[in-house]
Amino acid sequence: MEQLILLLPALPILAALTNQLFAKKLGRSVAKVSVRTGLISFIIASILLGDQLAESHTTGIGLGNGFGILLADPLSCLMAVLITGISLIVRIYSVKYMAEEEGYGRFFILLDLMVAALLLMGSAGDLLTMLVAWHLVGVVLYFLLGFNLRSATASRHAFWTLITYRIGDLAMMLAAAILYHTFGTWSLPEIFTAIRSAPGAHTYGGFTVEEITGSLVAVAAFARSAQFLLHAWLPYTMGGPTPVSALMHVGIVNAGGFVINRFAPIFAQTETVLHVIFFVGLITAIIGSVLMLTQNDIKKALGYSTMGQMGFMVMECGVGAFSLAIYHLIAHGFFKGTLFLSAGSAMSKARKHDGVPKKDLYTFAVERKTATKRQPWVTMALITIAVPITIIFIAHWLVAKDFYQKQGAIILLFFGWVTGAQLLFTTYRMKAQNFPRMIGTILVSFTVLIIGYTVISHAFDLFLYPDEEFRKQIYKTATIEVIWFDLLLILTTLVIVAGWILTYYSEQNRLREKERFNNLWLSFYALVSREFYLMDIYSWMARSLLQLAARINVLLRWR
Amino acid sequence: MFYSDGVNLMDSKILAAALFLPLFPLSILFNVLFEGLRKPLPRIVVLLAWPQIGAWLLQEANSAPPDWAVHLALSTSLLYGFRALVLRELTHWISFLAISSWSLLWLIVGFFDNTEALHLLALGVSLPLAILTLLGGQLEKKFGASYAGLYNGLGHAMPRFSGVFVFTILAILATPVFPGFTTMTAAFLEVTKASLAGSIMLCLIWLTWGWAGSRLIQGFIIGKEHHEEIEDISSGLTWLYALILTGLAAFGIFTLGQLS
């Protein structure tokens, strides 16, 4: 049964080769070849996942000589279903969407190669195979994003992606070299077994091997998942075909979360890496969301939305909720994929009708008309604070009675509470004909969402990490001292509550209309809308390096 | 320290190898020679033979390269990779990338048990450079010069040529699964053993290659075509190039297997 995993990367490669070799004969039928092999791959991946669900196990299928090992385990099978499923939808969508484009055959060949590289990456059982697949994803993406050969802009943005991915590739290469140098094997299961049996036994450059390789793998994940400072490429790569944007935002960009899960046994033995991962994810989530809110261009806004989501996903890894990150990347993949793939028909419909209901929600959100008669604020404040936290507590308590002992669960609970409270707080000013019905709908949706999210993520935890001791070890590694944790939580709460009070105060006193406040607000808005001038700084750095290279060449007379 | 000391720094074979697997400033001599050759054929002969002589000399030296040579090899590779960023003339680009790639062979002299491996990897690294020289010769024939940015948009005007061109560049940039990738991986394994600083230099070298390569692709392949009816390379020739590149990739996979 496990041998089937060899077919997963082989089938799309075969489709790409067939389409390349018989391009003239096949004509537009290249799409059929691609879709059919995609369907077969999806069926195979589903069979493999079914087998894992029946009884989870890890089997390495090798081509020989310790290289080219494919791993059939819960994580690789889950990723295979996700990749084959989403790529199948993208392929079917592309059949008509790309019909008018030049290079129809080239597009499907590149798409198949990308799927092959992703599947290889997902199931790589040795570092060499992982390196090959990891590099190839970046290279193929470069050509997919620069698919329009006449567009210099698309090519330039594809280059930004490539160079950012290269930074991650090199970090991964360094991690692989250190691991091989330390353990004398490329095999991932063997390396993980060695680490588990003697954690912290080896050092490199004054650090434990786990600490340094964990940091390098984290950098590789940051580059791939557009974390802050390595994110600039993501919002600008919308020049590629829409199916590519969909595949990128749904699948490729999630590789960061996957790779952290794949190297979980290493992260479980680190000291500070998970805290750094949490911090980077948090900053990315906040900055991505802030930048999303200030974009006028819907595509860039979607790009920053993905950045924010990726930040949240990485943050989940940072608190030790590794399997939750996998669930998050799947859930995000589905809703973002729907957004991208339905964008065309939504725009077409919007030309006839904007689709915005001219009711309470419209007058509140678009026309910014708030209710003249508001609900009593004390009642609203109580509902705002008490209801979300009660629901979240019950949901967590259902799956794990001791969840409050895990800092990671508390942090995620905290975020859920803030989000829920924010939603309820907003309704305070909203005009509604039937207020109890509106608040009831919100609460039911919130409850279903939270309980569903908690139960499913718990199921993912049991499926991906059946070893309870290992699960405990990951949470333990992600834990910080109680005093610091409590202080940080109190500080964050105070900042958020202060933000609410400031918002309320400024609305009440119409601060926006006052010149001093307005100037401050405009300066902040300019800073955010220019994306913190990061792109300008990067462009300046690139220009300076090119000038330096030219000067050296002149100095050495181009010899 | 990369390798054991106690090696005669003035070992004549090592010094001669520094000319054939060029180390700065001896690399200038190679550049002068390479650019002095006007026809593609002699350039190809030099590209294929030059590193083989260097590899033979290194192995004949019967001792590991001294530290100064290894440090200089890393610096030379980075210097030429970095300088290649702004190159637009194809012959210059080939020459700089040849120096940058061949310098890395100094790092992996002792890596493989068999002596042929170094020669084969030198060939694997040089062959794509030789193919690019041929392609450059064809461009010179058609346009009078092979210069990025002068006549961009070849992707549409000459699709077969562009396909071969792009794959050749990828092979030069040590993309998996070409032999350059094996060379680079072996170099990482050797350097990482010794120091993190050396590894970071290797990272920078690879980064500059990728940057230089994509600038070249952008300069030749991308953009609106400005030409009327340019004849593409023949289907037969495309197949021949494809066969060579496939062979290179297969050889790359084989050598990658040797790393385990």
C-alpha cells in the first residue's frame, strides 16, 4: 500500500513530460492529461490517508542508497491530500480560465512540475530529497509567476520571490549540512531518533545542534511563509495568472507551517527557538493585518491578508500547537482559494449588481451610519467580556480538562476572546431592527466556529502526534516562566483595553476632526500605506549593491 | 582552519592549480585568455579542458589544499559571483561564472573517495557553460552581439532557443538536480565542518549566482519582442541540447546519490 506514495510525485512529472514531448499532437488536450493525472493522484493520496486514519504508521520507501526516500506517515499523507486536492481544483479552473492565454501547454507543464515538487517536499524522508524539492518549488514558482513573458513587471516580482526563497533555501541547506555532519546520515527518521535518544548531546558553534538547526529551519519557514521582513514579495506577486495566485496562497506559502511540523522532533528539543517563532509570527500577524486594512488595491489587500494568516499560523507553532498550524493552513487554504477562484465571477456579477445588501450592515459598514438608539453599554460590556470567554473555555474544556495548564492554549484562547469581544463590541453601535436575533446569530456562529475549531484541532493533534509524551514535550518547550507569561498577558490585555477605550473616547469627542490628531493620524496612515517604506529600503539596498559591483568591475577593468 | 597545515605554501602544483581552477588575481589571466578567443569552438575547448587540468594538478599535489588557498577560493568565488551581477555581455558572464564555479572545486578535493569524481564534477559544472557559449555564438551570428537588454523578448521570438537557454542557465546556477547542485552540496558539507563563516560565504555565493542568472534571463527572454520574423534554432538541434541537458540532470542525480 505505502508503495503508492512513489506514484504521487511521479504522476505529475509524467504528465509534464507527456505534455512537453507530445505538445503539438495534444494541442489543447494537454489540459486533459494534466487534469486526469491530477485526479488519479488525488485518489491515491486519499487511499493513503485512509490507510493512515485506520492505523497511523511511518514507512520509508527508498529508491536506494539513502537518497530519494519518500515517507508515508500521517503528515505526508495529509499534505498529499491537500496538495493534490487543491491542485486538481486549480487545474480544472485553469482549463477555461487560461484558454485565451499564449503558452497554454507551458502553463500546464509548469503547474504539473510545481505539484510534483510540492508532493516530493511533503513526503521527503531524507534531507537530500527535501533540499531538492525545497529548491525546486522556488524555481518553478519563479517561472509560474513570470508566466507572461512580455511583462517585465511580473518578471521583476517573480525575481523578488525567487531571491527571498533563496534565503530560505540556503538556511535549509546549512541546517541539512550541520545535521549530516553531526549524525552522519541524511535520513530524517534516523536523525530524529538520534535526537530523541540523546537530546542536546551535540554542539555546533557553541550552540546545541537542535538550537542552531531549529533556528535555520525556522528562517527557511519564515522566507517561505512571508514572515515580517521576508514578506515583501507576497503582495506584489499578483501579476501572475489567477490560478497561480490561488495555488500560491493556498498551498505554496503554507510550506513554512509544514516544515516546522516535519522538523518537530528538533524543535521539541530547542530552548529559545519556539519563542522567537512566536514573536515573529505575532509581529507578522499584526503588521499583515494592519497593512491589509490600508490597501486600496484588492489584490494587494488579499496578499497582506495571507501574510497575516501566515503570521497566525507560525505563531501557533511558536506556542507549541503544531498540529493546529496544519489545521489552520488547510482551513486558510480553502477560504483563500475560494476567494481567488471566485474573484472573476464575483467581478462579473458586480458589474450588474454590487451585491451589497442595502440594509443594516451596509448602512453601518459602508455609509458609517450608527444607530441613534444604542443598547445599554453595561449590558453590552458584560456580553462582550463574558460570553466569548465562556464559550472558549467550554470548548477547550470539552477536549482537554487540563488545557489551562498549557500556555499555548491560553494564548490562543486569549486571541479568540479578543476577536469575539471585538465582534460583539462592534454591534453596540450597529443599527438593527431585530437586535436579539442579530446577537443570537453572532453567538451561534461564534460557538459553532470555536467548538468546531477546538475539536478538529484536537483530532489533528491526536492524528499527527499520537505519542502523548512527545505532545507534552512540545508544549513544555514552548512554555516560558509563569511570572513572565502572566506579566505579558496582563500587559497585552491592558494595551488592548486601552485601545478600546481610546477608540471609544475619540469617537465620542470627535477627535478625528481636530487638526493635531488628524495630522498624527495622516502621518501614521502614510507610513502604513507605504508599507513602512520596506520596499524602498530593499530597492535602495539592491541598487547600492549593483553600483558597488559595477565600481569593482571598473576598478579591475572587467577582468 | 579548513585543512591541516604543514603544507608547503609554494608547492608548484598548487600554484599551477591556482591558474587552472583560477584564484584571484590569477583569474585575471584566465579572463584575458578567454576573452581573447573570438570563436565559440576554442572557448568551449578551454571551458572543458581548463578545470580538468586544474583538478589533475590538485590531485597530483598529493596533499590537501592549504588554508590560504581554500580561503582564497571562497573569496574568489564570491568576488566573481558578485561582479557578475552587473554583467550584460554573455562572454563576460560565462567567464566570471566559470571562475566562480571552478573555485569551489578547491573545497571538495578530498570529499570523494575516488579521483574521477572531481574530474566528473568539473565536467558537469563546465558543460552547461560550454552550451551557453554555443548559444551565445548563435546570438552573435543573428544579432552581431550577445548582450542582455539589447534585444529582449526572445521568449516569444525564439521559444525553442529560449527553453534551452533557460535550462542551461539553471544548470549553471547549480539548480537541483544538475551536477552543480552536487558540487555546491559537497562544498557546504566540507565548509560547514570547519566554520560557520565559510558556510555563510557559500550562501552569499549561491545568492549572487541566482541574482545574476535571473538578471540575464530577464535581459534576454522577458519583454516585448522588437524583431520581425527571427529564425529559431532547428527542432533537431533543440533535441540535441535537450538530450545533453537531460544527461547532465541524470548525471547530477547519480552524483547526488554518491553523497550518501
